[in-house]
Amino acid sequence: MIRRICDIREFPSIQTLGFWANVHRVPLRYLGPTLEGRAVYAATHGTATRVAVTSGRDPHPLPLVWRSPLEVL
């Protein structure tokens, strides 16, 4: 039997997420905007996913229909 555990945690800043991703040698991914228009980024190593939300506005254009960025994980 295969048992998967999904461990999703939020880091306080994109810099902290970038450091974690660098240590684990995994890429940062842009997931999309929050409802408030801030960018959400993630990095995944095995079953551990770490996310960070930027403090400023998302530089990417907002979609016409909003979906939770965590749905793509």
C-alpha cells in the first residue's frame, strides 16, 4: 500500500522560500494571484511543499476567473 503525505506550509517571505528551494535544489514556481492580488510562489521537494505570498501587488495580469493557487498543487 502506498501512503502519500502532503505537507504544505507557508513561509513569511519569498526570500525565505528561495533559500529553502536553493538548499533542496528545487525550482520556484509561480502559482497565481490571491484574491487580494498578491503573487503566490511555491517550491516542492518530495511530499513537502512550501509557499510564500508576496507583500506587494502581483506583477502578472489578473485572470478573468479567479481560482485558488493551491488547487494546482
